[in-house]
Amino acid sequence: MYRVLYRKWRPQMFEDVTGQPQVTKTLKQELVAERIAHAYLFTGSRGTGKTTCAKILAKAINCLNPVDGEPCGTCEICRGIDEGSVTDVVEIDAASNNGVDHIRMLREEAGFTPAMAKYRVYIIDEVHMLSVGAFNALLKTLEEPPAHVVFILATTEVHKMPATILSRCQRFEFKRISPADSAQRLCYIAQKEGADLDQEAALLIARLADGALRDALSILDQCIGVSNHVTAEIVCSTVGIVGREHLYQLVDVIALQDSAKALELIDQLYNGSKDMARLCEELSAYFRNMMLIKTMKDARAFIPVSEEEFQSLTKQAHSLSLTAILHGLDTIQNALEKIYRGANARITFEMTMLQLCTPQLDTNAEALLRRIDALERKAMAAPTIVSSAPAENSEVAVHKETAPLETESSDAHVVIPEVSPSEVIPDTMKIDDASSSSVTNSEVFQKKTQTTAAKRITIPQEPVHQLSEETVVAQPQIGGPAHELEEWPEILQILGGYSKAIATAFTGTNAFVSGDYVLIDAPSDSMAFELLRKSSQREQMREAIRQATGKVYKLGPYRRKEENHTVNSDPLTQLAKQAEQAGIDVQIKEN
């Protein structure tokens, strides 16, 4: 009769146990020192090796020829335990033997000395299923058992265990097995079975098993039954999950808010016999991965996917705001709850995709936050033009178009974003240049105008009081409209991982995006810009911006109006003064 893989390849020694070194090393050291406890408690999720380690421990303490805490596997006792012929090792399923009478029988048997082995071992699986009376009956025996008795309790729900039982056992926590460890074990077993398992397929199986190696081996068993060459496509078709490319498409239509395309994709997947509940789970995990990429400094170690898939995840994560990602996670989780309660899986998933593609259909708080976030992004991205009609006789005649203002260095140029009247066009300090000198708008203006022919500018002279507070001077648009960099707090958080000094220096500041520049709004005499003059610090700032936004920007300062600026200052007069300083003949007409 065929033996399934998880039974055939059950570890027979501690060193074969995958992903639980914190348990196996401690048990081996205790066995070498002959410090055998009277009661052990193994806790953890399913398929992580609790029962396997219990059987290995039962063999190790009774083995006739132990080696460094490991059972030899060849002596009479070891073979008998493996075959189930040694009556001194008893396995009890607490789910079906949970009454007081069963525990009383166990207590009576415990008084007898072992027939073959040195210790009588009781392995009680799913011990949390025992009734209150059964726990009380076990309590006294568990506290002071006969010298030849060892109890090994295993449970997946330790929170249901009475504190009186927990305090009488040595407790060992079994962790979920990492996808990398599971994939390595799967590849080893597949090789021994004469099958060819792709690394990508092994990682996919490990992710589907959710830390349970037994579940992973069951999936591998199914896939080998389909083909000896197991690929990711075979795993998807065998288990009935959606391939990753379909998840990419679903997230794309959510980003584009294309409801019709979303319903078409769902129809294709449904007709392809894809399970809607599993699809919902996969999409939830996909959104979780995007959340990790969006919020962590380096999420690569926490997302067990291929490098190509990770790059695609990163690209899509940067195409969505964190608010949209969290809204997606919350909506999908609500859909899963409805499906688990018996709702129609296809209809529920279609409604979920419509809510994600059309946030205005969703009235919960998360959807409203997502809509507000989208409106803020549009408002910041749109150019703000603040101007008013000049006085009736005001006229500015420029005979030749002024060239864009930029420095001679290719690493820094004057970026002039459109801003509100309360802000002034920023001077751009050459942060991205090796030198620490600064270039003001006036100096650049003079350099550019001195190389061209003299221009005659006619400016009418008007009383100052005729200029309103909202009147501004038109400026050439070099870097494009500026908008606030909403990822700035996230950037400072990432920067804190590199250098707390820089993050502290920029605390309380703000930043704006203009073209390919990030303009930092901080006092010119602050420590922030002094730190950024160092190339190493600049690289750290650029890297933090790249991680948060997915783009590479140059750096520059953003400066506000001087405090002594008054509403009575005439911008036309200031323009005339700058022109005179540049050698341009300026004539002022009096009205």
C-alpha cells in the first residue's frame, strides 16, 4: 500500500526535524545530561513537528544505544516503537478520549512498571480537548507521577489549558516553519522520490502550507501525482489557486478603477474553475505584501517570492497609496468573513472588487479616507496659479523671451514651483554638487542676462497702494508645479534607521516635489542642510526617498518669504532693480 509522503518522510531523529532548533537542541542537551523531566508540553500550530518530536523523545529516553541525545534507530526498542509493538509507549487522542474515565484508566496503568522499556511514556495529543473533570483527574498524577512515567502533552491551543497543568510541565514552543526551510526540505524529498521540483514551485507550496510542513508534503504529494516535473503552474492548477499573473491584473484594475474589467477577470477565473474563497485569500496575502513593502525599510526577507515577482510587487505597491492598500486589506478581510459564514463566494468577491474599484460605493471609514487621500493627491498635483489683473496702465514689455533660470552645474538648477502668495519662490542651494556654495536667483538671473543683448523694459510708475496683496510676478516654470511630498514622514522614519542624527535634524520639516527635485522646507541656518552637504548623508537621504516613493530625486532647499516682506513692496520695482543690476536699460513711465 502506498504511504503518503508526510508519513514516509517523518523525521526519525532530532537532526532531521525542520525549522525547530530551539526545541531539538534543548532536548538533546537534557538527554545527554540525563535530566529527563516527568512532563513535557509541546505547543504550536499544526504540522510543525510536535507529535514527531514527542515520538523521537520517547525513543531517545528508552534507546539502548543513544548517541549524543539521539536515538540509534536500530536497537530493539527503537524499532519496536516505530512499528508500534512496544506497549510502554502509549499515544492517546484527547479529542476522542477526553472523559474522566479515560484519565482514571491511564492513572491505573501508570502504576505498573514498564514491560520492555526503561520508561512508560504517555503521548497525549490535542490535550486541550480534555474536559474539566479529566484535567482535574490528571492533575495529581501529572504533578507527582511514578519515577518510571513520562508525560508528553501536545496542543495547538495552549490558551485553553488550565494554569495548574501548565505550571507542572516543561513547555516548548514550536514555531511556524519558514517558507525557505520548508522549500529546502521539499526539494530534498522530491529529489529522493525521483521528482523534479522547481524552486519557485517549492516556495509557492511553502507559502500555501502557511508554516505547516505536513500540509506542504501533502500538496507536493498531489502535484507529483500530476507530473514528475512540478512547476508553479502545476501547483496552481492542482490546488485550485490563482496564478500570480491574475493577481497582478486584479491589482492593476483596482489601481485604474476599472470596474468592468474587474468583473470580466472574475468571470474568466470562475469559468476556469478557480475557487473564489481561495482567490480572495490569495489577493489578501498579495495586499499584505504590498503593505509590507510600503511601510518597511527592507521587506525582502519577509516576502518569500522570486526576485522577479518581488520587483513586480514593489512596482505595484508604489502605484497605490498606503491608504488604498489598507482599505483593500480591510475590504477583502470582510469579504472572507462573509464567505466563511456561508455567503455566495462569487457574488461576495464581485461586490468586493466593485468597492475597491469604485470607493464612492463604499461608505465605511476606510473608503472615505481613501477618497480623501485621492482628492489630496489630485489637489497637490494640480498647478496653482495665483495672479490678479494689474493696474489699468501697467505694462511690461519684454522684447526677447527670458531663458530658463538654471545653474551651470548639471546637478543643481533653480526650481521655481507655483506656490501660494504666502510663500516665496525658493532659492536652490547646490546640495547635489560637491561644493557647498549657494546660488541665488539674482545671481543666476545676472549670469544669463549678461550674455544676451541689452533689452529695453518699459515699466509704468504707479503708486504703491494700487498693487493688491494678491499680485505676484510671473515666474518661468523650470521644475514644474510643486506639490507637497506626502511620504515625507515615512522618509524620515526610514532615515532614522540609517542615521538618527539626520532624522532628528529634519524633525518638524516639510518637503515638496518639483520636477525631478525634492525641495526641503527647513530654516537655511539649520543643521539639516549642513548634514546634507556631506555626500554620504545625501546618499542616505536619496535612498530613503527612493524606498518611500520608488523614484530617484535630486535635493534642494525650499525657502519661504522673509519676515520683513510687506504687502507694500512693489514686485515690478524689484524686477526693474534686478534688470538694472544686470546691465539692462530700464525706463519708467510716470502716469
